[in-house]
Amino acid sequence: MKIILKKDVENLGFQYDELNVRSGYARNYLIPKGYAVLALPGVIKNIREILKQRSSKERCLVEKSKEIENKLKNLTIKIPVKVGKGGKLFGSINNQELMKILNKKGIYIEKKFIRITGNKVIKTVGKYQAIIHLHKKIELSFNFEVLAASYTSKSSII
């Protein structure tokens, strides 16, 4: 079933994307929740007109995304955390924690656009990778490291 997204939907697409999804998913979830509408010819025509008007705004968003991408390429994130035996963390690191760390560095990205590859939650010390969706067309992966902090020192972000 062809639909057009009215809002950004995690793991599916961005606003005004024209997608093919299973009919049950569209009828039972996306359309009733207000996330999508059926891709009828009149709706498609209206969306294309809206997109033409927003093209200049889109260029600005792409430029901002590229600035953030440059900042992320030059950034090394090391997260010291308290660990127990076997390198297991007391607690965990997830996309919300990464969002807070990036915000402290001056890079503002919503947590729904950050995905940790492989795991959704990190519970051991090591090197990891996350994917950030900066824009519809721009996706960036960056590396970060979770380190064991000593029990006497206060945890801080390096």
C-alpha cells in the first residue's frame, strides 16, 4: 500500500516520504495514529507543491547537517563509567546518554536519530559505533569508547 508520511517515523522514514508498506501496518497503525495518509493522486500533487516551496529551507537543513557532520568527524568520545567484575557496567549506555554527551559538546541531535549499531544498550567496556541520521539523505556513523573509570575519581566525559 502506498502512503505518504505526515511525520518522521523511527525506522521507517521522514516527513513527506512516499513509501510502500504492508496494508495492515498502514490501516491499523500509521493512518489511525496520524503518521501517514494514503498516497492518492490529489495528495501527491499537494505534497509535491509543498516540497517545491520548502526546497530553500531544505538546502539550509542540508548545510546545517554538513556542519554537524564535520564536528562529529573531528570529535573523539570516551565515556568513563564505573565497572564491576568482568568489565560489566553499573548501569548502561544508550542513545539517550549519547544524546546528552553530544549536547554537552555543542552538537544537538534528538535521541530518536541516534542508533547504536548491534546493541540498543551497552553494558560492557569497549569500542562501539553509532549511526546518526542528520537528514533524509545524510547518515553518519561515528565511533566512541566506553572506558573503565576508577572508583575514586568522579566520572566525566572526555
